Amino acid sequence: MKLLSVAIPCYNSAEYMDHAIETLLTGGKEMEIIIVDDGSKDDTRKIADNYAAKYPDIIKSVHQENGGHGEAVNTGLLHATGLYFKVVDSDDWVNEDALRQVLDKLQELAEDGQSLDLMIANYVYEKPSINKHKVMDYKTALPKGKVFTWNDIMHFKQSQYIIMHAAIYRTKLLKDCGLKLPKHTFYVDNIFVYQPLPFVKTMYYLDVNLYRYFIGREDQSVNEKVMLKRIDQQIRITKIMIECHDMSQIKNKKLRNYMTKYLCMMMTVSSVYLIRDNTKESLEKKEELWDYLKKADKKLYTRINNMFLGRSMNLPGKAGRKIVDIGYKISKKIYGFG
């Protein structure tokens, strides 16, 4: 069995996918790299097939009709045979030295018989256009150097939510929990991280800067203008996450609090963009989203509405607009644009 399966969702990625693949290849034969061509119209298919022919023991080339990022992740997981699973987007890459440390630690834990459900590593916002990068770590939120549980987690800052770029899940856990991302929808990475959380019993934080998250393409889903255009998809993802779990059944208090704050963040992001758009239609969508939460889980609605960010999304006047600006700055930190 391979140690780590990595899915690379690709759609018209011919110009930049090589970099992601080449950095992952440094992991050697412990790696399984699954290139998922999501109905591309450029040379993505050809490039993927060439890599698979050159590295048949490491790379799989899979082709499908266009189904969007989420469906490409679903396909990658379906074909994954490694002990652990990670997603690397085709315009991103990994640090080779950090990858080696991740593989060594996963192997060490496996050999010691320690069951691990989730490994978390740092990620880096890369903005080549202004020669800037920003490391996002979990030093103040998670214990280092040991396998830990939800009881051991500490305080998460707004910028420290565990996102797809930081997560390496046990493959069997993802399959057993029934993870299936929606087709033709952006921002599915939030579901990828959020839905499996109640099934996670053991974690390990490795303080290395593994994932390099490229920021700068105009058509990128986290670009502010693009997010405004796709706000309906952001809302859809938020609603799916609300329906994912009955929060009253999450018995671990720290896990329940973390998941509630994560949902509060999702509600805030959607609300901020709808308020900033400031049209009648957008403001009605904001009200509808909060009503949806209230009808789905009144206790959860009350908890989120009593949080500072949740409550601030419904404040009127100048004070309300000022708080929305704060929420917007938090959104920028979470998504790395601007």
C-alpha cells in the first residue's frame, strides 16, 4: 500500500500543472499521484497521460466529463489506494523538504502502530506578483510533537481554521464517512474539511510549511470580484454544511465549539459579501440564509447569532457597516486575496 495518495484536480491546467506534479514526484514511490482531468479543452489530458506513462508506479491519469472541482476530488478519492489522502490544486505546489518530513512522520506513526486520522501542516500564501508570501501556522492552536485528540486543542484565531491545504486525512476515514462533494460548485473545500471532523479521533500537527497556495490569477475562485459573482455557490456550500451534522449529537465540547465557530465564519463570509453588494436582492439573500439556519437548527442559530461576528452581521447603520468592514478583513485573511 502507498503511504500517501494525492489528487490533483485539473481543468485547462496545461500551463502550470507540471510544477505541482514535479514537486510531488520528489516524494518517490511512497506516493500515489492521481491527476484528474476534469474535461479539459487544452493539453491537460496529454500532459497527464505522458506523466502516467513515464511514472507508471506513481502516477495515475484519470479523465472525466467536466464536473467541477468537487467532482474531481470525488474521483481522486475513488481511485486512491494510499493510507492517507491529500488534495493539491493544479496551480499550487508543495515544498519538497516539507513533503519528505510529512512522509517520514506518517511512516513513523504507522510503524509504531499509532492510529492517526488527520495530519495538519502549515500552508503558505504565495503572491509572486508582489514577491510576497505569508505562512499560516497552527502553533498557538494545536499541540506539537505528539498525537492528540480534540480535548487537547487550544484557541483558534480567525485565520487558523483548518482548511483543505493544511489537511491530510486517513483515506479510509473519508470513504467511510461518506464524503461526496457537490458537482459544478466552487468552495467545496470547506465541506471537504468540515464534514469528516466528527469522525476524527486522533490528530498530529507537523510544524512544516508544506502547501504553497498560489494567489494571483484573475479567474481564481478566491478573487474578490469572482467571489461576488459566485456568492450563490458560497451560500449553497454554507447550507450544505449546516445540514451536515446535528450539532446536538457532537458530544465533545471542544469539537462542537470549533465546528460552530467554523459555521459562524461561513455565515459571516456570505453575509459580508451580500451586505457589501448592497442591493435589495443581496440583502434578501442574507436574510434568507439566516432564516435557513434558524429553521434548520434553532439552538445553533442562537449560538452563532450570539457570537460577536454572527451578531454583527445584522447590526444597522454606521456601526453595522464598520463591523462588516471588520468581517471583510477577516474574510481576506481566511481566503488570502487582496
